Amino acid sequence: MPASTKRLELLLFGGTLLLYIAVTLVANRPDLIWDEGRYLAFARNLTQGFYADPKNADIINGPGYPLLLAVLLMVKAPLIGLRMVNALFMALAAWFSFRAVKPYAGPRWALGVALITALHPNLARTAPYLMTEALAVCCIAGFAWSFSAALRPEKANWLMMIGAAVVFASLTMTRVFFGNVIMASVPFLVLSALLVKRERGRILRALTVMLVSFGLCVPWLAYTKDKTGENLCWSTVGGELLYWMTSTHEGENGHWFSVEDAQTKPELVAHHRELYLPYYELPVKEREERFKQLAAEQLKANPAGVFKNWICNWGRLIIGHPRSFERMDVTAIVLLVINGPIVLALLWASVVALRRWREVPPEIWVIGLLSFIYIGGSSVAPGLPRYTVVLWPWIGLGIATMLSKKPEMTPA
């Protein structure tokens, strides 16, 4: 590797690390905001030998981030120390993004993707707090690098394959929805291995990575099976999310609301106060079953309204708007300016990939498949931009590979 590239990587890693240390110091506050209290509560449970309430396990999120926080709590780290770890994750995410893109598009494109990873406002907004975005984007970028390095050579790089599997399992334990991505990707990979003979070896490597990742998640699935009685249960919030996604009362468009909102927000009280709280307070298993039943009834009663909610959800995933009963704010406009060109570049890169599909490296196709499954699945539940921004290193890798002005990758 040229010395100039090594210096660039060092500057990228060090600069991002210092930036987020400074951001965390400036943004630090004594109270907990957003989801910080929930992650910290799960971490404290782990220090006491359990995860969710043994009597009524409400498994809202995976144990990946709480495990990290639990280790820091055991060494008496202060709140700002817990928050500061995200600076390291952001620095690693930027570096991994650079390493992933460089072999396909060169250092300039790699630097561009890495800088967007480091500076995207959705990540900068959440990284100073106990939120999972920094760890998730670090895992996404780390997977892009290790997975592409595992599939790119003619012979299998088993070390990188194992690394990719471990990273994806870590991602799944941080954002459990990726467990569904693993399960949905396996049939596609099996079918591809049967049909695409010339790339069968690389596809089988990808399939191996996914199967090992799933295997590493089996202890979590065994835990959720023990607590809920359900097979392949990644979390216990699906019913509640589907309830809001399929609610089509006047002014609603599929945006999620908390139980407190359902009891106090004037626009929601008439339709949700008497219905929502009694079901929300049921034992978790019964609550999930009832909310899923209600979601099915709402879908059957107004499929066109639910379809409208689904369309609105794509806007929420990209710019955080529209939201029920809220006007478009400055944040949505900023995200439109930033994410709008990214979406257009992604669409153009997709056209290039479809036109020259034989020339697209198989590892890029697989990462594209994983991205498509994740985004498609995310669109059927209430979404926010912070759910999709973590996917940027995968999206950036695809865009850079397709649009880096290599003759074999430009449109015919």
C-alpha cells in the first residue's frame, strides 16, 4: 500500500475520532434522552445476571449494545465515558468504509464514501448519546470490507469469511431486524448457487458467511424461545409497530406513537386511548398477538389506506417526513438536500448495474441483495432516517463501484 494512502487512512481515522470526541464533549448532558434509558436499563440488568424481566420478558432490542455498556458499567465508567465509546465506532466506520471502497473505485471515491459515513447529520446527531447507530454503522462498514475481501480473491480467504460472519452476527445482535435479513437472504443465495455456475464458488462463500452468522445468533433465538415460546423470535415489538403502520384514521399516515402519545395526544385520544393502553399492558406474548390481530383487521378494513401509509414510510426512511399531524421541519429539508442526491445516485447506479450485470462483482450483488431486503423489510413498519442511514457504507460501496468511471462499469 502506498505511503500516501496509509497517511490518508490514518488522518481519516484520527480526524473522525477527534471530531466525535469533541462532539460528545460539547453535546454531553446529565440526563438521558431518546432510547438511552432503555439501553442502560438492559445493561444494568446484565450486570445483575439477567437481561429482560424474567416474569414478563419484553425483549425490545438485542443484547449487542447493552453487553458493551454492561462491561463499561462493571468498571464504573461515568455516563460521558459510556457515550464516548461511540467516537471509536464512528472512526472505525469511516476507516472500514474507505478500505471497502478503495479496491473497486480508487482512493478518491473511497474517501468520499468514508467522509459521508463520518459526517452524515443523522449519525452526527445520535453518536454523542447511548444510541446504536454508531455501533451499527461500524458493523455495516466492517462487514462491507471483510465480506468483499473474502469473496474477491479466486481462493477463499477463510479469515475474512470468519470475520465477516462475526461482524454480521454482531450487527444482528445490535439491530435484530438483520436476523430477518439473514433468513431472507439464504434462499436467494441457494438459488443463485444452483443457477449461476460460473460464480458458484463465491456464492457458496457468501452463503457460508450467512449461515455462520445465523449460527452465532442461535443462543439469542434460544433465549427468546424460552421467554416467549416462539421460534425464530428476534424481538417482541413487531405487533405494536404493525398496529401503528396499519392505522388509517384521519390525519394518520403510519407514523409510530408511544403509549403516552396514545393517552395524551388530542389527535389520537378518540381512536386509541381506550383501545391501546389495555392491550399494551397485557403480558408481552398476549400483547403481541392482540396487536398483530388488530393490524390484520385494520389492513383488511382499509387496504388502500395502509398502502398510502407504506408510501409515506418511504419518505420517513429517507427524510423523516411525513409524520402524522406534523408539518415538514428544517431537519427534513436538510435531509432532503443530503439524502436526495444519494437516492438519485443509487437509482443511477442501479441502472448501470442492470445494464452491465455480468460485469458486476458477485460480492457487490450480494451486498445489494442484503441492502434491498433490509430496506424493503423496513418499509413495512414505521420508519425513521436513522434506520436507513446505517446502511450507507453498503449503498456507498455500490454507488462507487458502478459510477467510478471505469469503462466496464459505465452505461452502454
